[in-house]
Amino acid sequence: MAKKTWAYAKNERDEFILDQYDSSRLRTFYVWEVLKLKNSLPEDYKKLNFYSTQANPSNRSRMTPVKNGFFKYIENITGGSNSEGDNETISHSMAILVLSELKNIKFIINDKTYVFNFSKFIIEPRLQFENSNVYFPDLIGYFSSECDLAEKWNGKVAIEIAVKHKCTPQKIRDFLEYGIPIIEINISDKMCFSKEFNRHVYDANDVEKYYNFFKKMLSNQVYGSIRSNPTSSSYYEKQLVKKNKIIDENQQGFDELKELSKLKLIEAINQYKNVKNSLNNIKLINQQLEQALSKSQQNENSLKNKMEEINSMSFWQKIKQIFN
């Protein structure tokens, strides 16, 4: 039998009581506060009728608090049992309660950190697939903002609490086939409500202390594993658009690089031609200088020969040469 640590309640007008801070949610009545109300204000307590917290109102059943610190069903359960789950334990029930109250959850999955922001949770909704299998996942969380997995998972994720029993292979296959992701959270022995597992006597005060301990732990970080990891068609389409955009950008970059390379090549060819022309001009000037040098050398040799000829003349030959 399930041991729920919280419940919804109807007032004297047979209306479910809304959360005073968030009218989109029903008010959560913790078992310890209900038992305190019963003891201190019995008349106010009698005005309330308590119900289980299934998502579908037609599946909710009457409940009553017991001093041990949980609600028990008054009539038969009409929908919300989970034969494969752990919702018979305080630990399991408390994990669902605490997680459903968190707007932000920091998951540690395979040494990678994900911070998920949730707009709402649906507790134990009834899911029936085409193969006739029926499941009551502990929570369905709806993302309030985009994150690494929100878009891929089409904005929602099933959260399953594993105390002693993990998700069955059949359940994982069904959820994967119908596009529902699963994050499974394992509640270790250190996190379990020890008094219950050790069969010790406990009461609502012990459960309240366990709630405060559990909430402090899960508010920091939650260790989990992804058991079902589908990909939505819209995510595939967006990823395809992104990849095509990257391909187009790369092609544009390649074309720009190709055009730039072409311009650089033309520039290099022009520079080569200019250098070649400069070398040809230098070569021509060098040839002209060599010719001038050769002519100068010839003139110098001619002058030298003439000087040697004059030096070899006698005094009277030189006089004669002057006046000739």
C-alpha cells in the first residue's frame, strides 16, 4: 500500500483548495501539518477531506493521516498504483514530493551537469500506449526555458525514482518508442528513510525531519541517469537547418577564400612581372655600364700607349711633335 506523505484537500464546498501563491497548482498538505491541525484545531480539520495526488482528478481517492507520518487510503485505490515502482515507501514518496516543489534542478548525469528549469510537474499521470501497456511515471516535468536537452526532448521529461526497483527494459522501450525521455534517480541507502527500512517506530515528526533533510540534499544537486533518450522530429528539423546553415557559411567562406586566393595569385603574378621587368632593366643598365667601361678601358689603353710613345721620344722629337 502506498505511503503518501502529502495530499490534496477539498473544502466544505467540495472544491479542491488551490495554492495561495500559485493558483495553477493545488495546495500541498503535508502529513505533519495536517496532524498538527487535527490536534490543535480539530474543527478546522473536520472541514477538510483529503485526497491522493494523481494528475487525473477521477483517479484520486480519499485519504486520512495516521500518526506514523503518512496518509493511508480510505477506499480502494482507483488509479495511481504502480506495480513496478517504489511508491510504497516513505523514501519514494518523499522524493516525488521534494522534486515536484523544485523549480530548478541541477542534475549530475555521467559526470555532466544539466540545470533544468521547470514550469510545472504532473504527479503520477496515467499513460497508456498503443500496445495497451499502462504506466504511472512518478513525475512528468515541463521545461520553462531552453537548455541542452529541452528542445531535443520536446519540452518535457519523465522522472522516475528508484529506491529498490529500477525501470524495467519493457518500460524503457515503450517510453523510447513513444518519444518520452526518462531520467531515473537512484535513492541510495544513505538517502533512504532509515527508520522505515529498519522497521523502527517513527511518527510525523520523524517524517518532517526527513523531508527537511531530503529537500536540502536535492536542492543542491541530484544524481541521475538517462534511461530513455528520444529525439523529437522538430529537433531533427532544427538541427538539419543549423547544419545546412553551417554548410552554407562554410561554402561562402570557401568561395571568399577562393576569390581571395585568386586575387592574391594575380597580385603575385603582377609582382613577379614587375620584378622580372626590373631585373631586365637592371640587366640592360648593367650591359650599358659594361660597354661604357669597356670603351673607357680602350680609351685608357689608347692614352696609355700614346703616353708611352711620347715618353720614348727624344727631346727634339717631342719638340717637333708639339709643333706639328
